[in-house]
Amino acid sequence: MDADTAVAARVHGGPDADGPAANDFSTNANACGPCPAARAALQAADPTRYPDPGYGALREQLAAFHGVAPARVLVAASASEFIMRISAAVARPGAAVRVPAHAYGDYAWAARAQRMAVHSTDAPAQLVWACEPSSPLGQAHAGLAAQLQALAPQVPLVLDCAYAPLRLAGAASLDAAQREQVWQLWSPNKALGLTGVRAAYAIAPLRADAPLLARLAELAPSWPLGAHGVAMLQAWTGRAAQDWLAASLAQLRAWKTRQAALCAELGWQVLHSDANFFCARLPDAARPAEDLARLRAAGVQLRDCASFGLAGHVRLAALAPAHQDALARAWPRR
């Protein structure tokens, strides 16, 4: 596989070769953003100096925010970087990784990069992935508590919490005691409407495997976060950002309700979602690429769900009414 093919194989939302779309529904970022407090922190960040290589103050802030010991907080350059890192940490001949049937592609990509098998069933695995609300469906992870209970103690389960702050309905599948048993991966840039800032962190289980922790430390790059990543994560823990996020959820609920009704009027089959985004099946599932290309030419970008194993479906983040109306005008079969 050449470099161009490798890049093309990873499908993501957001700007493409034609640049940003005027009406971009393809990412799950908080459309109310950017968060003013986080943006101000970024503007005040000092990029002329290295951050503390141990990120001591940042890890203490994140630990206090989650009510855990600082030793349990691992910073990461992004959620995708941590996905690659923990996959490498557990890799060995004959190892396998378990991923949800419909999931973020980097889980499987990272496993295959380490020559590990990928399963979407309850087959034995050395690493298990979960995401709630899930991507692309925005739904609860069915049977997650039972899955956790059935796991061998040494098998890490990583719960991707990317969309937990953007939950608009429903409840988490795991209680507080169960969350202490899993790895939690947080990437607040989506909730803050700042996806261009790459920064994330993981919270290790209360009784994390010591060799795995050591291996993750060995595989970590020096200074995974720059000054702007540190500033965003510090702002994330503050009252101003959390109050803004809480207020934004009400707006997102209203936008999502309007957007789902509009998609139904277009003849799309809207699927249930607890998050700030949802999937919809297009009227003619055999020709989504043609429809999406016409929309893109009209300045409207949706996320094709074929790479998630949902051919004929698209994923849409809830956007403001002006963007929704642009989608309705651009739909090629209206």
C-alpha cells in the first residue's frame, strides 16, 4: 500500500481536498462553539516555551476534575494517538482486539497496524473498545456492563468518552464503580467546538495493570501536548467552560429536533441517537456517493457511513437552522 492509498483508507469528517465546506455536518463538534473561555485560554497561551514534560499541574487539574489520583491521568496528543499507543502496548503474536460492530475506524486501524486480529463479536481479545454515546450512531453500547463483568481482569476495556459531554438524552451504561474498572479516554475538543486543537487524556482504572502502565509510558512521545493543547485542557476543567457547555446542550437539543424533522421531510429514515448527531438512511441507498458529491458541490458536507459498515447512511451533526436550510435547498432530489 502506497502512502496515498494509506491516507485515503482513513475516512474522517471535516475539511477535504476542497477545503472547509460552508455547511459542514460531517464532524461531531459542538456547533455552539467555540467555547469562549477555552478560546480565550488558547489566545493567552505562550507558544515560545516547552510545556512541563511531566504535565504535573495539568494532570492535577484533570485529576481533581474527575475525582481521581493524578497518577491515573495520562495525557495524549489526541484520542487517536492514545488509540495507537495502547494498541501497540498490548500487541503480541496472536493477539486480537474487539471493536463494536459500527465504530470509529482508528480502533481497527491501530490493531491491524500492530498485526493484530480484529473481532466485532465476543471472541477472546487482548484489548476491548467501547464508545458511549457511540459513533456513528450516538447510541448506548448494548450489553456493556455484562461485557465488562465477563472480561478477564488483565484485559483492558477502553471506554471512548468523546461524546459523553455531548449527550442530549439517555443515561450511561456503567455506574461510577464500573467506570473505575475501565480506561476512560477523553477528548474535550469536540465538546468545546475546537476540533482543530489536538489534545486528549486517559484515566487509568483504579487497579490498572502495572506492566501496561509502564509500557504506555515507554511508548509516549516527549511533550505530546503543546502549549495550546495544555491551555484547552486546563480551560476544560474550569467552571466557565462547564457552564457554557451545559447551556449549549439545550440549544443543541432544539437544533437536533428541527434537523431530524427536516431530514424526515426529505424522505430520509432518521435513526435514534442520544448525542448531538444522528445517522439517517438515504431514500436510495444504492447511490449515496452521487448524492453526497452533489451536496458537496453545493457547499454541504455530510459524513458517509460506509466506512462504519452502514452503507447508504449518512451521519449529521446538529447545526444551526441556517445550515439546515442550506441542506434542504441543496438536496439533489428535492
